[in-house]
Amino acid sequence: MNTTEEFEKDIEFFDREAEKREILNILRAKPQLINFIYGPINSGKTTLITDLIEELPENYVVFYVNLRRKSVIKYEDFIRVLFSVEKNKEIKDIITGLLAKAEKAIYASQGIPVNDSLLDTFLKKDSKADVLEFLENYFKEISKTKDPVLIIDELQVIGDLEIDGKLIYRLFNFFIGLTKELHLCHVFALSSDSLFIEKAYNEAMLEGRANYILVDDFDEKTAKKFLERYRIKGEEIKYILDHVGGKPIDLVELIYPEDKKKEIEQRISLRSGQIERALKRVKELGEKIIMDDVKHDVSYENLLKTLSKFKDGEEIKCNEIDEISESFFAKKNVLFVDPVRKMIKPQSGINLLAKKI
């Protein structure tokens, strides 16, 4: 890892002790629930979980599957992302190797290790092999001596994938089996897509079977402490907090510019332009949005009403705006929807100011 990556990782993990304790407490108990880790974009969710993995004791076997920036448009794509190949090995030897490791086994990004012949079987169009049944037995074998942990980052990537119905519902059932029913494997699903989390939160099949962990942007106290760490003081801190808020990545990018006010003004102007263009397109060309497989017209007037709701504060209740406008702005990463707290807020302080156009 180069110096820049270490710096950014250190920033995103800054003062995350409360979230870290919550996840560690989950891992110390037997698997009970599917754990959704959610929050605004670039709030440090992935860094939190990957940092925490590094600190786990050797009795854990961690499988980290990262769907970020992956093209998953058909079942075969999902299988290739889910598994990694260990050639010329039997499955029993692969599992034996996992259990024999003197330290914890972490399969970060590469996926769950299987042999090449089994992967070929899963990829055959006429294959009768049940991948999820195989994985259940796989984790069952590991759980006899170690604690398996399955982490899927950006789970929403497969949200619309169809395989005899939506794959996501089959996965939810599978995760319920691993956790609530069999207590075999801890499951964590990470997502920055607040509409996906909202859908999961309102999904009847997950009621009483899922836990939601918010990794939010820094609050004012934490953001101030962070800026002071980099020798930013007084009025400069106040200006940054008033105009940027507590999004870690935005604070990072303001550490080194000498003229921080100019940098902030440029960022707000850029984001304002992006929002203006999106609204102009709706006004002049019209736009439709798909919700629950149905196309809906986006109302320009309702979009303006939605933005005006944030005139006097940073948060509003979910029931204060219409569903179509909520979905439109969430997809554009202008608004963050928190279904657990039933609140909506701009994705960042810059978005809060940029939408006042």
C-alpha cells in the first residue's frame, strides 16, 4: 500500500470505535442476523470492515467478496466474482488448508476458493449443481473448527439480476439460513445505495432477521478533532464545517490547498452545475424512473419542492417528500435516505449548499 492509500485509509478509519465495538460484539456471539452496513457514499464503510478484519484472532476464516466496479449482468458473472480458483486441488484439501492455517485465513476480493472443475460445473448452462447448497455445506464444514465470516461489498450490484426470479431474494433466504436458522456463518452486506437498503429494510422476509449498522459521515465534534489533527484552526475550521460538513473524503481533499475557501466555492459551484443540469433535463425533456418494475414520470415541480424542504435544516422526515423525487435524487447521489431513522439528508455538506440554486 502506498503512502497516499495509507493516508486515506487512516482518515476513513478515524474515530470509528463505536462502530468497531458493535461489529466485534456481533462476531463474538453466534451468528443470528444478516448485518447490513450502510451509510452515505464515501463515509468509510469498506475501510471500517477491512481494518477490523485485520485485527480478528486466528479462529476466523473471512471471505470478502467485492462487487464494486464489477460488471454483473448475468448469472455466470456472479459465479465468477463469488469464487476464486485453486487449480489441481480437491475441495476437501482446500477446506483442510483453510482450517490448518496457523493464522486467520482472509480471502479478500478474490472470492471463495474452489477447484477449477467445480467452478466449470457451476458455469455449465445445464448444470443441476446448486451453488447455495454447496456453500451451505462448505461453511458447515469450516464451522466445525473455525468461525466463517462472509462479507459482500456493494451487494446492490446484483439487485436486479434474474435467475428464476430475482437472485437477491434467493440470497436473502440463503443468508437467513446461514445465520438465523443454522448459526453457521456471520454475514455482512455493505452498500452505499440507500434505496437498496430502504428496500431491504421494508422487505417482509427480512423482518426480525436483519440488523442495520450505520456508518455515517463525521459529526461536527469528530470532524473538528480531525481537522485540528492536521493543524487547521479557528475560523478556517468553522468555514469548512459550515460549508463541507463531515464527509471524510471531502475533509481529506481540503487538508493541503492553501486557499481552502476558494477550493470549497469551486466544489459547490461544480455540484450546483450538476444538479442544475439534471433539473434542466427533466424540465425540457422529461424523465421516467423505474420503481418496483413500473415506470413513473418525474415531476420537475416536485423536484423543486423537495429541494426547498432543506432550506431550514439538514434533515427531513421520509414522509415529507414524494417517493419519485426521493428516488430520483437518491439515484443522483444528491440525497441519502436512512430507512432505519426514517430521515433524508443531503449526501454531503457540499450537496446541502449546492442544491440551493
